[in-house]
Amino acid sequence: MDIKAQIRQYIAKNLLFSDNGFGYDDDASFLEEGIVDSLGVMELVLFIEEKFGVKVKDEDLTPDNFDSINKLGNFIQHRLA
């Protein structure tokens, strides 16, 4: 399963509590759509650090890195490169 698919699955199950998957476009803003709140961001950070072994620094917590599936996936791929 690719990185973005794993993020979609995690958010759907653990943040949206949905068995029907992630019902948004990969460019949908987590904040504007109400998909992820501040607590959800912290849960995502823990997921990313545990699942992908990527250390997320405070300065990484920006909308450019954490506001959509695509942005988050790109952030992780860049850190793994």
C-alpha cells in the first residue's frame, strides 16, 4: 500500500471513524473541510513517526506539509528520500 493510501486509511478509521473510506479528494484541505482538528494533527504526527519512522519537528507542522493527503504524502516521501 502506498503512503497516501495508508494516510487515507488511517484518517478514515481513526479520525473520521468511517468504515466507508476517506470520502474526500486528495487535495481537500484538512482544516477547511473539518477533517482534522488540532488534536487530530497530533495523532497524525504520532502515526507518521511510528509508521514511517519520520521525525516530525515543530517547524514541520505547517499547512504546506499537513493540510491535505497530497501535501502530507509529499512531506513524508521527501523526508524518506
